[in-house]
Amino acid sequence: DTAVSQTPKYLVTQMGNDKSIKCEQNLGHDTMYWYKQDSKKFLKIMFSYNNKELIINETVPNRFSPKSPDKAHLNLHINSLELGDSAVYFCASRPDGSNEQFFGPGTRLTVL
Amino acid sequence: GEDVEQSLFLSVREGDSSVINCTYTDSSSTYLYWYKQEPGAGLQLLTYIFSNMDMKQDQRLTVLLNKKDKHLSLRIADTQTGDSAIYFCAEISSASKIIFGSGTRLSIRP
């Protein structure tokens, strides 16, 4: 029933590892986003995809690579994890013609 | 550049009104939003206002927009313990990109 879901909810890993966070929306929306929320709760957009095509790519290290196998999914793969990558990552989706974004519950990534 | 600013903390007594303030820089913003984040949860859209409006009321929530000063406020009447959360102000930039403020943590005193 969850409209925008993310897995896993928590991810604890060692520096240097490669990990993925998955996002799925069952709302039929065309645009999906990844946001990073840092320890001070500040939200910054990372990527936006519309119908599997990259629309927004903010200044994000190349270690971060989004992948959209279909318009209902936008996964985030992170290579060579660093301590500074520790944060909560939020996925969101938006239907065409609307500005309202629907957010997932977030994935808390902790890099040790 | 694009920037949204809010104060970080607000503490109010239960039953009082809470007023959370926000300033933004992009004068072309067509929508301005208030999001609520409860502990451990995702973001929920609380309310939004079109840039051609001055005020919007929705039950206990009142949004005031001063476009000249680029100032947005959220008033919560009769604040309850369930209102404890972080409140984010946000504006729409180009390409429907949302710019968020740093969030205001609202705590309620008995």
C-alpha cells in the first residue's frame, strides 16, 4: 500500500564498500528524485529522472550513480563509500502537471 | 542564488500558537510549501500557497506570504504535542526543483 517505498530503511557499512538503495513508487508518477538530508536536517536535491531520463544532476560525486530501470523505480548506487556519505537519503516522486512531491520514508546510511 | 532560510528551533507552550518563519530568495517561485517531518518518518506535505496569494487557511494552519519581502510564515493554532516535528519551508525553482530550508524543530512545553 505504501506509495513511495525505499529499501533498506537502515544501512550500516564500512568505508570503501559499494552499496545500493532502492526506491519504488506505485503512484504512476513520471518524475522521481533523490535527496540527501545531512546531520543538520538540511535537504539537498541530488538527482531527478523523468520517464527513465536524467533531468537534474546536481554537483554530486561520480561515486553516486542513479539507475532507473523503469519509471516506477529509481535506485541509487554508491561506490567507495566515505564517512561523509552518512546521511538520510529520501526518494520522492511527482506526477506530470503537479508540483507536489511525495516522499519515501528515507534510508539512514551510516558509514563506519 | 537560490536560498531558503529558517530559524532552527522554536519552543511553545501547549495550547499556544506557533509561528514558524521562512525567507526565500527566488522571486520567480510560483509555489511555496511547508513540509512536516516527524521523528524517524519521511516528509509530509502540510500545505502550500501560490505566489499570487497572501494568505491560506486550512483548519489550524495559516500560511502568510509577503512576496515583497520574500517572507513566508506558518501559524499553527492551539499547538498540541502531536505537532512536535521539524517543519521545512520550500520553494519551487526551475525544472520543478524544490529548494528546502534547513528546517525548524518545534518542541512543545506542557
